[in-house]
Amino acid sequence: MITAELVRDLREKTGAGMMECKKALEASGGDLDKAVDILRQKGMATAQKKSARAASQGLVSSYIHMDKIGVLLELNCETDFVARTDDFRGLAKDIAMHVAAASPAYLQREDVPQDVLDHEKEIYKAQVQGKPDHVVEKIIQGKIEKFYEESCLLDQIFVKDPEGKKKVKDIITEKVAKIGENIVVRRFARYQLGESKSAK
């Protein structure tokens, strides 16, 4: 028996619609945790579809940390209505705060210049000299992946995730599933007091 209270609990936990919550609970046999997983799986699929839609509204959010680090971040969505919601504004503020803390050099892996990647690969190759070629290739791929996770905003582990597992792009995808619109980080700038002009 799926009670109204159970449906309400699931709705509060996930932000999904009442009917979706009821269907998920029926599919999970009334198991709340399984129902959350079902909704997340559906939500992620929905989020992937929405990622192709134009996001030309949004806002520029700022974050200042102890008057020493400042971040400006442009976060886009599809409608002005969503741009004004607390959910969207909170996400923009959280990502700007993450940029201040984690200091990403690039927005996404596609933004990393080829010469930077080549330089990194040369360093990694020198570190694993003497090993068989197929082993070297695997090690280099693993180190490049680690480089992306450290340098690219969307691939970084979100600083506010208590379990230290979710990446920034996962947090955005979850919000897309909840809000129902495409959300895109367009660009960001991070300033640190006293850093030289050449610093990223």
C-alpha cells in the first residue's frame, strides 16, 4: 500500500512530481531508497535530453572569500523564470564558491589546449620509463584523467559533497532533473589577491 505520506516524503526528498513519485514507489514495492534511485535514473535520462536545448537566460553570480579571492560566474538556463528561483541562484552561488575553493584552470576538458595535454603526457612518460608500452599507455591515460579531474571545473569533485563522490557536472545534472530546464556554466573568472597577471 503506497500511502500519501510516503509519496510526500519522496517528493520532498527528490523534488519530482506527485505522479512520478507514486509510480516510482509502486515500481520499488514501497521502498523509499529504491524509489529515489528509480527517479534519479529517469531524471538523469531526462537531463541528458534537455542538454541539447538552448540556454540563453540565467545570471552572473559572484562570490568573495575573506576579501582575498573573488569569483564571477555566468550560469545559464532556458527561461528568466527559472533564473529567478532560489534553487537556480543557490546553484550559481555554490558553483562560484567551489571555483574559489578548488581553483579550476578550465571549464571543461574540451577547453584544455593540446599543447598543455602534450606537455603533461611528456612528464608522465618520463615518470614511467622502462615499463612495457601497453602499460605506459594505460598509466598515461589514468594520469590524464586525473589531470582533468583536478583542472576542469565540471570534472572536479564538488567541494560541498559530504561523501566526496559527486562531480560538479553531477550536481548540475541533478538540478536539471529537478528544475526541468537545461543548465550550463558558460564561463567563470577567479581572482586572487596578489597573484601575477600571467596566473590562471
